[in-house]
Amino acid sequence: MNHHAADKFVAHYRLDDDAIQDVWSHLENVAKRTAAIADKVGLANVGELLGLVHDVGKASSDFNNYIRHAVGLPLEEFSKPEDVKGSVDHSTAGSLWLRSKLLNGEMVNFSSQLMPLIVASHHSGLIDCLTVDGQNGFEHRLNKVEAQSHMIESLSNAPVDYIERINDIVSDGSIGYQLEDCIRSLQEPHDTMSEVTFKMGLLTRFLFSALIDGDRVDTIDFQDLTQEALRRDGNYQPWELMISSLESHLKSFSCQNLVDRFRQDVAQRCLQVSCKNQGIYRLTVPTGGGKTLASLRFSLHHAQHHQLERIIYVIPCTSIIDQNAKT
């Protein structure tokens, strides 16, 4: 099927100038952004595939008429307003396609559950695979018939290069092994089974977040053309500049008493350990011991040494966040 005929399928509509973003452009954009995020843990292929299939169900007549009717665009040929449904599932199609492809691989139990779950959940939040009353909400989605999922119809409406690309990614079976390798790399020698499954849960949430980020950012960029220019996408001030600013600030402090000397010792110790391996570090210092700047010193040097992308503060009280932000 040629790309032009596929352009009629609407992913988003912009009210300001009546612009339409077709499904395939949206899928391509989301795939690129999701792949870039997933690449941080070596799973660019997984991220790309999630992005490529997450909204493929929008290429069905039911969904296309639903969205066109909602924004006042002409309906498809031979369609009448009274035929339009109130809501149309568009996230099950990609989930079912992934499931059908990944079930054939050797890595059946993990990849064939994780990736379809992420796609099926991208509008609802992660689906409970086991509810408190013993129901499997995910299985219910996987059991949807074609009339509800529109999987076969949506894929039959796709451009040839799109079909080739998604088949290429799954054809060599490496996706399952990549996911397994990633889980293995997270394992530590004395992990219990519950710790391993906890890490699998974290990986699921990470990939889910990558897809949500890709999806929402592309939607925002299409709806508001001013947004993309404001986004830094990792192009922040270099660590060196921030380090030199902090170091000159620390040098400006005078050392007049025992507390000042104690603060200097704490800050010096933070500098010394900043080049050590990544992991969990604990800084136990009483109030007034200069933790804010000392921990920032550690963070900046640690981030530069390991070529990390950002520093995130997680603090329990708003009052402390305000205080730290001012400093």
C-alpha cells in the first residue's frame, strides 16, 4: 500500500490551522524519541518497536471516523455520522501484534508479556495483571477479538516500509535476548528472587515511561509549535562550568572556628569519594554541617566523572526543598 493512501489516518488534529498529523508520522516520531531513552540501558531496538506499534490501532476505520467526527473533519467514504462509536480501543492492536510475534521466540515468558503490556497500558497506566480479587486484566485485553482490537485491519492499512521495519526488528529474535541481558546486568550476586522480580518491575516501568514520554512530547510538539524550541533535550551547561562556579564559591568561605573546619572536612571528603564507582553513598552529618553544598559538590564531580546526564534531588519536605533550591 502506498504511503499517500495511508495518510488519511488521523493521529492528531490541530485546531489553530486545521493541520492533521497522520498516524505513521506520529509513530515514527515516537519511535525515535522512545528509542533514544531506552538506549540508556542498551534497549534502543525495544524502545523503537514500542513507539512504532503503540498507536497502530488508530489506522482502523472505526477510530478514524471517531476522531474525524470529534474534530469536525469529513468522515471516510461510505461512512455516516450515526455509525460513529463513542470510543474506540486503539492500544490493543499493537499489543496483540507484539504478542503474536514474540510468542514464537525462545524468550517467550518475559518479552512476550512485558512489551505487549506496555503498549496495551499506554493510555490507562500499567494494567494490573493480577487484581486483589484474582482477576487478570491484561489477559482480558489479549483476548479481544478482531472487531474490538482492529489489529489485522490496522496493519493492512499500513505503508509497506512501516511493515518491513517492524518485521525487521522482531525477525532475528534478538529483542528477547536484549531484555534478558538487561535484567541479567541488573542482578547482583546475592539477589533473592523477589529482588530480581523487583528489578524486572523497574525495567517495565522505565520502558513504559520512555514510551509515555515519547508519545506525549510528540503530541505536544504537534499541538503547539512553540514547545519544541524551548526543550533542551539534554543540552545543558557543561558540568565543568558548574563545578568551577561551585568550587570558587566554596573557596570564598573563611575558616574561623571549629564548625567551619568541620564543614571543610565534610566537603573535602565528598570530593574525595566523588570519583569512586556508581552506587549508594550515605552522608551522615548533623544540621549546620554544610550538607547541601557538600552533597552538590559530590554530585557535580560524580556526574562529570561518570559522564552522567543529570542530577535529581528527592527530598521528603517541601521546606527543605525550598531551602536547598535557594542555596
